[in-house]
Amino acid sequence: MPEGPSIVILKEETQQFSGQKVIGVSGNSAIDIQRAKEKEIKSFKTWGKHFLICFDDFTIKIHLLMFGTYRINERKDGEPRLRLIFQNGEINFYTCSVKILEGDIDSHYDWREDVMNKKWDAEKAKKSLEKIPKQMICDVVLDQNIFSGVGNIIKNEILYRCYVHPESLVGKIPPLKIEEIIDECSIYSFEFLKWKKKSELKKHWLAHTRKICLRCDLPIIKKQTGVKKRRSFFCTNCQNIYQ
């Protein structure tokens, strides 16, 4: 599943169509995608893993799910879920969720929850964590209503950076360490974006899919953790467990 930084890249790649009129619409989405025809795109936005195509009175929300892809000014074999054609090119989305959000897009999203948005509010995230002391940090970091845009790679990397075991309980983690985790969710996301653009993301991974801890020279544990049962990669020697 693409994480927040990858969706920011999609937004940047589609800026060439901002302000353009949609002259053709097709695709196998079940929603009324023809509403977009002859409409001018006001802006492209992102909220975490959501890509938002904003018109005057509605927005098309794209979620690439686990295996979704897109193509700009080119096509894959097979019918897309949504194709938008412009005078100067086209965008194609495949194997994704397509929904329409009515009215002002600001009524649908709290931008303070997006770790890559200029309105990101770390203090709001801290207050959210204070309400769920018995949850594992591995689940909480993936909660899109707290850390919108953070995915499994970012989760594994920031917990390794912060020396925190993924099965630690939020309420047992020291306050300064909680603040460090919250800050790293945003910091690492922007580093992820920089490395992704340079096609060198994987070489910077310290824990995700690694076999040996770079700090301890001991085996990295691979385990499905938390309620979400997502893959975690961690070192039991240097990542402290708070329970």
C-alpha cells in the first residue's frame, strides 16, 4: 500500500493538469464518474494515503489500496477504474477505490492529522495518544485518524530510530519518548519523500525487511504485531519494550 509520501509524489506529478478542464472520462468505477466531464480541476490535494481531485462542489477521492497503480500520459493493459482526459494529456488509475465527496473538501478532513501537511499538529496527536494508553504503539502509529499517511515501512523505521519495541503499550512509554515518536512520524515521512524521488528509499531502511540489527549485530525479529497484525521488524536487544 503506498504511504503518504508516495501520494505526495502523485500530487506533484499531476500539477500539470491543475486548472484544466476534463474533456473525457471513462473507467469501470461504479460511481458517477461522468460528473467530472467538462468540469475544471480546481486543485489536487492529499490527506495521508488519499489522493483528492477537487472540483467546485465535489471531490473525487482515490485510494490506491494494497495494489493500486496509476499512469500519467500513458496506459496499462486493461480498463482503468478511472481515466481523466485533458487537452494536454491524461491520468489513469487502476485497481483502486474511487469515491465522490460532496461539498467543500475541508468539511471532510482534519488537515492537522496529516503528518506531511503544513497544518500537522503534533500536540493534537499527543492528546489522542493520551486517550488510548492500553493500545500497542505499533497499532497507534498506523491509525490514520492520528498519523494520516504513516504506513508500515514508516512505522518500523521510526520505532527502530526511537529504540521502542512495537508491542510497547502507549501508556507505559515515557512522555519524552512519545514526543520523539510523534515528531519522527513527520520527520521520517519527509525523508522518505526525498529518498523516494531519488529512487534510493530501500538503501536507507534500518529495520524494515532487514535481517541483522545494525546497532547490535544481532538478528532482527520479523513478527505480525498488534491488533492489525501488520509485519514488524525489530531488535529485542536495543528496542525497549514498555509494558
